Amino acid sequence: MGTVNEDAGSDTSLCLALTKIFMTKTKAYGTSKDMYFIAFEGLDGSGKSSLLQLLESLLKSRAIDYVITREPGGTPLGDKIRDLILEKSQNPPTARTELLLYEASRAQHVDQLIRPALQSKKWVLTDRFTASSLAFQGTARGIGWEKVEALNHFATDGLSADLNVLLDLSVQESEKRRKNREATSGVLADRIESEAQDFHQRVRQGFLQAAQVDAQKWLILDASKPSNELFIELQKKLIQLGWIS
Ligand code: TMP
């Protein structure tokens, strides 16, 4: 906004300043393009996959091109990094190493999959993106947001999601769902899921903080609700943004 005041001395510069604001807004709200980048965030077990699947069905039914992906992972190298990060090990990564591994996976993901998909006019739906690093490494591991934001920016080369959907859930409910999953599918908790309750409590706070700091780019959903209700709220948001009708 400082630019507007400084440049507002002549009609031409005022016009330029207003055009700049308009272009920023249309980019942020997506009215000037037909592909969007949406990140789904939240605690483990918050229902991101179910909501992603529902949105996928909607895009399919409208013949909208899309890719669904996830972090860490999304590329062959990213999947290898994912295994390194999530495996339970006698020699686990330190907090900074862990962050760098997530960021390495992200850089590859952005360069090889996300940016090319957006350039070919596809919607990109990702299960986790930069806000996960803010919440898990920045807040819960205590690295701090400034460092994580700098690395996020480097890894993404400045790309950010058009919309972040936070599935907010209590730590108790998240743990209950994870235990159910373990009992029914036999899939055991990974290294991060096995962290103590207070770690996950800090993660939840980190997400809520991220959503408050950049509120225009977030939709916060109460993930204790059934997924069909969450999907209705998501659709309303997309209609309000003008991304679907
Ligand atoms: P998930 O794909 O099952 O959600 O597993 C990924 C785990 O990695 C999950 O516990 C969240 C965590 N994570 C981070 O700690 N930082 C990150 O930047 C990302 C993308 C994920």
C-alpha cells in the first residue's frame, strides 16, 4: 500500500498503482485464470484424503483437468525422501535435517510436478504443502517461522497455494482415528505420528496461527464434522471465489 501513496502524485501513476492492485487481487482470487492450486492441511487423520477425493469427483464431473499429489513425495525422488523422513530409525534426522529433507522434497515437487501442471492449466490439489513445515518444524519442533518461511520460499521459488484448507481437529480425536486405522488396516504410526501429544498440540496451534496470519488464503473447517458436510463448505468457498459455479 506504501507504493500507492508514494506514486499517487499524478493521474498516470495512480492509474498504474491501481492496475497493480487489481492484478494482485485477480491473481490472489483467481478470477483471471482457470487453474488453481489448493493445499489441504491438518493433523494426521483429519480427513484430508476423503475431502480430496470428494473434490476430485467434482472436478472429474466437470471435465476439469487436475493432478492430485502429496508432500513429502509427489515425485520419484520425493517418495524416496519421504521414506527417509518417516521411517522409524535408530538415527533419526535432527530437527534442521528433517526440515531440509521436507524442503528438498518440496523443491523437486514444485519444479517437476506442480509448476508444470499449473502451466498446462491443470488444477493442483496437494495433501500438505508449505504450512505443514511452518506448523510441524517451525512451531512444534521450535525452529521458528522466520527460518522456515525463508526455506519455504527458496524451495517453492516463490510459489504459494491459492487456497489452503485447514481441517482442524483436536489432538485426542486425531489420535483416536489413528488408532482405529492401526487396528483396521495394520498400518502403524510413522516417526512423526509417534510424537507425543504435546507435539501434536503445538502442530495444531501452528496451523491455526498460519490460518490467522494469512486469513484470506485459508478456509478453516471443523474436521470433527462428517466429510460430506465439509465438502459442502468447501464447495461454497470455491463458488464464492468464483472458481466453480
Ligand atoms: P502424511 O502424508 O501421512 O500426512 O505424512 C507426512 C508427515 O510428515 C505428517 O506427519 C506431517 C509431516 N510433515 C512435516 O512434518 N513437515 C512438512 O513440511 C510436511 C509436508 C509434512
